[in-house]
Amino acid sequence: FWAAGFAFSKSHFRDNVPFDPHTKWLFHGEEFHHATRLWTHGYDFYSPQFDVLFHRYANKAKRGKMPFNQEVGALRDASEKRLNFLWGLLELRTPGVLNEDASNDFLLEIDKYGLGDKRSMQQFWSFVGCDPYTQNI
């Protein structure tokens, strides 16, 4: 798919599909989120046939603690709801949330930072070989 640490392209992708500033404290899902937005805007992905690079995420000797409090948890929760809304999975993963959260702040500027119109999410799920509804790969 798309990896922030291993992405090479012409710079216009940042103008056409800008990073979403409303996904604060999102780590797991951030690159997949951007991949879905890029792909539905018509960008293609290519990758080497073998590993040429890796990123070591966990080095206990040098790893510090990430600050966490209720505010951070609420921001990450809103970011995850935003992604699930874009992917059409909000009701599946958090039933009734649109009714419960009357403000729906997690949808702020969703049109500006949403999916493209060149390909659908259903086409993306088929492309990556994943069915999020049945959780089959």
C-alpha cells in the first residue's frame, strides 16, 4: 500500500490530497488512511518485489514513554471515528455514534479531507484483498 517512510512521487500529491489535520494522535491507521485517500483520488502504488528497507519500531533500550491522558485519548478516538466514517465502517465499529455524538466534531472539514471520486472504497477493498465487513483477507 502506501508508507510515509517509503513514498516517492511528484510533490503535487500533497496539494491534491493534503494530509488531514483532523486525525490527531492517530498512529495505527494513519498510513492506511492516506492510502485510501490517495487511491480513491486516482494515485497508483508500486512496490519492490523484495524488501529493500525496514523500520525498527521497538527498541526498548532507547524507547521513551508516549504521553497519554484523557484529552489525548479523546483526540485519538475522534480520529478513529473519522477514518471509520470515510471507510463506511462507522456504524459497524461504533453503532449509534452519529446519534450519540450530536456535535459530530470528528467530521469537521470531511469534504476537504475526504475520499476522491476516481475509485470507490469497495474497489479499494477488492484491490487490497480485504473485506472489512467479514474481516476476511
